Amino acid sequence: MSRSAASRANRRGDPPPSPEPLPAPAVDSHTHLDIVLDGFRPDGGPTSSAEDVDAEIAAAVAVNVPRLVQVGVDVVSSRWSAELAARHPNVLAAVAVHPNEAGAGEAGDDALAEIDRLAALPRVRAVGETGLDRYRTGPEGWAAQEASFREHIRIAKRHGVALVIHDRDAHADVLRVVDDEGAPEHVVMHCFSGDAAFARACVQRGFVLSFAGTVTFGNAGYLREAAALTPLDQLLVETDSPFLTPAPLRGRPNASRLVPHTVRALAEVTGTELAQLCDALTTTAERVFGPWR
């Protein structure tokens, strides 16, 4: 899905109200603030002002979510993410060419060289989201997607930053590629979508599993089983905003300020006291991405 199409697809309904603040600081390990606000101009530049972005971050801080990871999906949004992180103490950046973009031929040498350059910046702490997507990309794009994934893994290892993996309908192939290339020190399974068996395979490899609002969906018992067996020090939470809005707000635009809904659901699923879970999520995020300040 292109950025413009994704932006249009996630503008259904009014933005939901903010939830009750968490009792301790937590983190949104994966957000797309550029799409949350107002997408991109036809020439590829962001249209939102710095004031708009700051207000969105302030709304997250107000519910005790003071740490955000802003994630790029192509060269333009990766540059924007890096620039935002450089100026905003609440934000760190991840940079990459998304696997669907890679499958469409957008991960050429120049694009990957720019991701490599951005990954060296001080507040860029991850390469991602990269990986494999067998849902939106057809077989004709799989070879290019895998080649891009492999190069992103090498970039992450070269710069000593985390790898953030997008995995859609590609569990076995994701593990095959990472095992073949050798994993970086920190690997995050973004918007974890597997069952308990796949969760065990990832946990055994030392990967961190990041759960989004999907864990709150009524038909997602398999995700709750996966979350329940994940050690707290291998657990993160995210919005993937503006996508994957948690229940009971499905169908309305997601935002980092809504992450408390998912944190509370994970506290119930894991049997962890809420403040303890917030502390664990923060500790894990800082181990994976480094300090925010």
C-alpha cells in the first residue's frame, strides 16, 4: 500500500478520545507520525507543521507515553523520521525501505545507500521496518523483497542498531533469512502476528516481540497466547499508528496516545501489575533502542 493510499484508508471517523493515563511511563515502539497527521504532498514531502507534530507527541506524553519510535517506510519518510528525532527529545527514529516498496522496485542501490547513511545518525536507533510481506506483494516481487531485507540486516549490523522486522504471512521465510544472514544484537518483531509456536521460535532466538492493538481484537486469541508466553524482557508494545487501532476503537484513526489501551490488555494477558509492566516495557525499549535523552 502506498503512503497516500494508507493515509486515506486510515481516515475513517473522528480521532478517539485519549484514555486514562498509565500509572508509569511506557513507550510506543512503532509509530508513523507522518501518516497520523496528514500524509504527504504529491511531491513526496510532509505537509504537517512542526507544531502539529509537537502537539501529537504532547498528547502521548499526557497519557504517560513519553517515548516514541518514529518509523520510516521509504527514503522520504526515513529522512523525515531522522530529522524529527534529531530535534525532538521524545523521539528516536528507524529508517528503511518497507518490504512492499522493495517488492515494487523501490529498494535500488541509491535508496539503500541513503538508508545506510541515515542509519549512522546518532538518533537513528533502528533499521526498519524491513522484512517480508507475502500478503500485499505477489510472487513477482519476492526476490527483490528478500534482497532488500538481506541488505537491511547488513546495514543494521554495520551500524550496531536494532533491526525492526515487518512479517506478514512469511514467518518461516523471515526466520530463514535472519538465520542465514545472522541476526543483529537486537531484533524486534514489529506487530507480532504469529501463534504461540512462532512466538517460541522467536523468543528462543532472543528476539523482542512487539504487540500492537491487534492483541485486543476478539478473534486474536492466538496473539494473546503468544503474548502470555513472552518473557517481559522480550516484550514491547506499539501502535503502528494510524493503523491497528485497539478495541473498542477499531475503525477510527490510531495514535501514540492510544497505546495505554494495548498496555492494559497486555497487563491482563500476562498477569502483570500495570505499573510493573510499564517499567518492563521502558527497560526493554531502552535496552533495544538506547536512551532517549
